[in-house]
Amino acid sequence: MTDTEKRSTNAFKDTRYSDNPTLLAEFTLEFKCLCPLDTEKQVSSFFEEKMEETTDEWSQGRQLLVQRCKGRALTCLNEREYSRAFAHFIVALTVEPSVKGELLNAFLFTLEKLAENLEKEKQVNEVLMCYEQALDVLPHDSHVLHGLATTLFRLGYVECALSYFLKSYKANPFFTPSLYCMENLKNALVERWHFVMLNDKERNLAFKRAIKRAVEDGYNHVLDIGAGTGILSMMAADAGAEKVYACEASEIMFAVLQNVIKMNDKSIQAFQKFSTDLLIGQDLPEKVSLIVTEIFDAGLFGENSLETLNHAWDNLLQKDNFAQEGNDASVTNSNNLDKSNINICRAKVIPYSADVYVVPVECEKLRRTFKLEDEVVQALGLKENVIPQYLDEEPYTSEKTSNLKLKYLSAPSCILQANFNSPQDVKLLLQGKALNSSFKCTESGNLDAFVMWFDLHLDDKDTISTSPKEASDQCCWEQAVFYVLPQCLEGASSFCNNGDDIDVEFLCRGHFQLKKVKLSNSVPINNFSQKLTMDPSLIYLLNSYIVGDIINLNLKDISPVDNASILDISTFPVFSLKFLKDSSNAVSVLKTQYQAEIEQLCDMYGVSHERLLFKSYEDFCNAKMQCDFLIVDPVESCGLLKKNLLEDVTVLRMQCLKDTGLVVPGQVEIHAVLVESETLTEYSKIVSDDRVDGYKISQIMNAYQCKIHQDIQYSTLPHVKITEPFKLCNIDLNSNSESGTKSFFNNIHTAPEIEVTASGKVSAVIFWFSLHYHSTFVVNTSDPNGLWKQAACILDEEVQVQKGEKISLQYSLKNSCFQIGIAKH
């Protein structure tokens, strides 16, 4: 103990302090700031015991103390002495819990700022101590629990953070920020494709049959690579394998794997490792004869599957005369194995091989991802072509192409037959192999992309196909999409006529890349040195401004202000850039990842960089600007409100906007519809253990099920509409609250009753937004021709309804996080 702490301890024992409640409290405050946690707890315990005394003197002292602590807490808060303010608040709330209502907001703000400052100073224990003290006085407050959860997450305690987000949500199910954080964390820990894959019953049964045949043929020492929940491992164990091993590198999924193995009582040895880190003699006692795995993405090899298989053949699989001779394993039928001597059987991989198919397509929606629309080019006054940046590390994207309006320009072609049971084939594809193919156009159209899928042959009897299927068909796979970018197009045009040839070169070097495309009727052109370059995500964003024709909107259409001053917090300041072309004023914009592209456009306009000021939110507030327009883009392309949008608008209106100033767009309407959709349910949770061949998996995995879903394509989503779409509420970004402050609602609201128009089970509420820029400029984010997706709240349990019934809904909006559910049926 330091000299200061010793003096404080001795002073604390002085009877003057012990008998005077006000002096005792004041001294306790100072003592709490000086002493370590264990000593502080002793002091607090003594202080609380004294406060429980019921004499008149102590009763009067209690009231005096509360008033003095409240006053001093607010004084310290105004002086930004957050540590002392926090201590005063703690004493006031401890002595008189009934003052929580009037002090709550100030206390929560103090806690947030104190924790923020301590965290900056790397005083982690002190941060956690503050939250512990706060929970002592407010044990069930969702804000405090949420703050502790976010702090734990930043410090790397992910599982602990998840548990506190859950506590916060349970304390107040309409405290939406905790719900969103909990959902985002679950999505990060367990990706949604796990649920879709496990719900695919046909896929699971196909693997079961192939594994059973392999084990019966003598491949009875099994390693499951990328085991996930361990369903393939358990299938091998139930098929009679002598030894079953499973490896899973993800910490969370490994915990799931262990729990599933235990719950199903299977004899499986699991390792929290990548298979490439497994060592024979240290992890595995011996090499295995069978590897089962599904470490494939939509582009087949994107999950480092070739590296994994190459390492397995070199280090983990048994060698035999057949494999050592270097013969092509694909020509031998595994069923010809001599079962009389299983000790000399060769090794095997399930799946056995894959056939990869490609087809050229025309698709306007895909084209908008890498090619600016003419309306955008004209509105921005671009005189040069825009070339999308090519990203080698992400050479393709994935889409459920059954949800897209696309046209096949030719018949599909098989460009590769990959044999996973030939070590030589695996090495060749890993080192690099050019794949050339030619397509004969059977339709005229614009060549926008190549769509790729594959048939995964588990053995010679069972095959899983990832080919595009009807939206109503059950399939857990998306398809890979390779955009035909100008950089790989050997010609000035991407238009094909019926009968034209399309020559294409793919490169497989660990994964697929589209290298060259040549059309028979196109004039060669390869000069891109004078072009503007943009990130494809920016091109997609700019094209979204075409919806509702807002790309042609001018600020003077909204308010004819001369020499207007602008604050723009949009992701990309389209309106501000157009304004700079036609005025001499400066514009303040939010710092963004697209700063280089914005400066390129300024250079093209001849606008000096000094007129375009990049600032942070803190800069805006400290500068005390007075602007005529505050420009925002309220909705993310994924279908959710932009994070902290309403809170940022509230602050910036009060700090930076003139009394006559306007937020653009001025109104945001929320619309919704109730639906029955098995597809949404399957993305959220394992529907039943029957889907996973009866293994007990759903109870464990469904701890990570999610309520909020984004990136939904409502127009193509398989669903039954239970109600007609309805307007839920309107957020006027330019209105004042009843108290005169510029803020927005954040309480629980009950919507008017909605009439059921079709009998069925309500499983989800899909929602979207209408953005009102001007009386004639309204954007609907559910427009199927637009680039926005929609979002949905999945109900915990489906609700059976009958046509003609009325349903009441409840919704909340806080920290720009929106949720909705059925309140009364």
C-alpha cells in the first residue's frame, strides 16, 4: 500500500468520519479513487452498513448526502472530471436507488466517457471495475450490460461479450442495440451457410451413403477435415470405422464439435487445428485411409481446399503401391477393391472428384457492379471511361443465380474435371493450370459475366450438384460469378451476336481466376492508362442513385438557397460534387474510404482540394459549423438503416445546422410485410434434427441462431405473403420533438392492427424504406430494379393465422437499430 493509501486508511478509521454520514460519504469518494479494488470493497461495505442505520440523524444525513452527491456529480460532469462524477453518482444511487430515474442518462454518459478514457490509457482492470460498480447499483440495466459487452468484445473476450449482450437483451428485449450486436457477433462466430448446409437433408444423406460404402470397403481409419459440427465424423463412426478423427480450426466451431460429440456419445478424437498442422505420431498415431471433407466454396477451391488436399496426400493419407506408381486414380473403380485383404487397401478422399461448368451470361444487375450507368456518367460529367479496380485476392463473387434475371448466351461447358484422388492432379491445379474454352453464342446479348458451378462426385454412385436451380428447390449452394471486366476483355465491345464465338481463358492456381475473354466480332483495344479507376463497390453505390432518378436531383430543387453551405456525411458525396462544379463555395464531407476517387473527380472538374474538406464527426462538432444542408444516405445496400444514423443526425443538427437548414433526404418511411418463408427459417436455425439424419445438433447450433437477417431479395425470395405490405411509421429527419430538441423516438411502439390476407404461418417480417428527397423524388428500397436488398426479423416461433384476423405489431428503433415482432394475436 502506498503512503497515500496508508494515510487514507488511517483517516478512514477516525471516528469523526464514522459518525458523520455526510463527511463519511465525501471521504469515501476520495478513498475510492485512491485505493485498490479489494480495499475499496471493504470501505464500501462499511459505508453501506452505516447507511442502513435508521436513526433520525442518519435519515436526515442520507437525504442531505444524496442532494450533495447529485449536485457534485453534475458539476464534475460539466467539468469533464468523469472519475469523480462517477464516484458521486455511485454513492447517490447506493444510498437512494429511487433517484435512478432522474440520474440515469447522466450516469450512463459518465460511465461511457470514463470507460473510454481509461481504455485509451490501457487501464483495462479499471474499466472492468467501473462496470462492476455500475452493475452493483444497476444490476439489470440493459445499457450498462451492453456497455460492458462492447468493452469485453474490444478486449478480445468474445464469448464473454456474447453472454453479456444476451443478458442485456433479456433485461430489455426492445433494447435493440444489444440485439444487433448479439446478432452480428453470432454471424461472425458461426456463418449462416452452416445452417443452410445442415438443413439440406439430401446433401447430408448423400454423404452418409458414400461414407458408409467407403467404410464397408475397408477404408476404416477416417479423418474429417474442417469437421464443423462433426456430422460427417459421426456418419463414419456409425458406419463402423475403427478410428475416427476430426479437426476444426475455429475456436467456436471446435466447441460446438466437442459438445455435439459428447451429446451424441460418439467415439471421435477431435483436434482444434488446421489439418495442415496435424502431425503423425504426435496428433494422429498413424496415417488414415479415408479423408472426408467439404471445404469447398461456390468457386470450389476458394477455401484453400487444394492446399489442404495436397498436404493430406503428402502427410496424412496412407501410401500404397498404386499411389506410388503415379497412375491416374480416376480410372480405377473403388468397388473393385479386394476386400479379403483390407490391410493393403489404398487411401481415398470423399468427395472423389468434381466437374466444373461455366456459362457466359447477360445480367443487368451484375453489370451494374462494375460498369457505371450512362445516367451517372452524364450527371457527374465524366469525360473518361471508368475502369473497375481488379482485385486478384477476390477474383469472383457468389450469388444465388436463380434470384437473378439473367440470360444464358450459350450452352454451359465443362472446363475442368478435378480428381481429388490423384495427388498429381491436385499438385498440378495448385501450381497453376490454364483452362481454355470456347463458347458458341446461341443468344445475342451483352457478355456481363461467367457463372460457374460444379458437380461434386462423392463416389461413383452419389453426386451433389451446385448448378442453378429453381428458387423453390432446396439447395445450400450459391454459384461463383466472374465479372467480365474491361481489363480482361480483348476488345472494345462486350456485345455478342447469335453465332459468335467467345474464347475464354481461366487460370486455376489454387483457385480460379478469369484471365482473358475474346469475342470474334470485337475490335482489339488494350489501352487503359487514361481511365478513371473505381472500387467495384463504389460503382455499385453510384448506380444505386439512378433509382428514383435522384442522380439528377439538385439541392436547389429542395431549397433555393444562394451560396449554400453543405455538410455531407454520405458514403460518397454525389450531391456535393455536383454542387462544387457550379459554385465557388467549399463543402465539408465525411472522411471516407473513397477519398482518392473523390479527389480524382475534383481534379477533373478543376476544383481545388481546398474547397473539399474531409473531416470526422468530431471535427464537425468542434468547428461549430452553421450549414444550410446536411446530406445523408440513410440505408445501407444490405437493407438496414446505416449504423448510428439517427443519433449522428441528431447531434449534427444541433451542432452544425442552421435553424432554417434541412436534412436531405428529409423523411424516412419504414414499410413491412408479414410472410411465411421456409427459406428464411433455414438461414436462421436448424429446423429439426431430422434434417441432420437424427443426430442431436440443433440444440447446440441453434444457440447461434439469428433474428435479424439482411441482404434479402424480397422480389425473388420463396415465400407466402400473409399480409399486404403496409407503412409502419415515418421518421421526419427535419422535425423537432415535443421538448423542442432535434431528436428521434427510441421507445417501444405498437403499430395499428394489420389484417391477415392469407391463412398460414407467420415466420418473418420483411421491412424496407422509402426515402423522401423531395415531393417528386421518392426512392423505394424494395424496388426490384434497384440495388438495395431488404432485411427481415425472424420470429422465434411461427404464428398460425387465419385469413381475416387482425394482428398487432410492436417495434422499436434505438441507435438506428430497428426490430419488429408480433405483439398480440
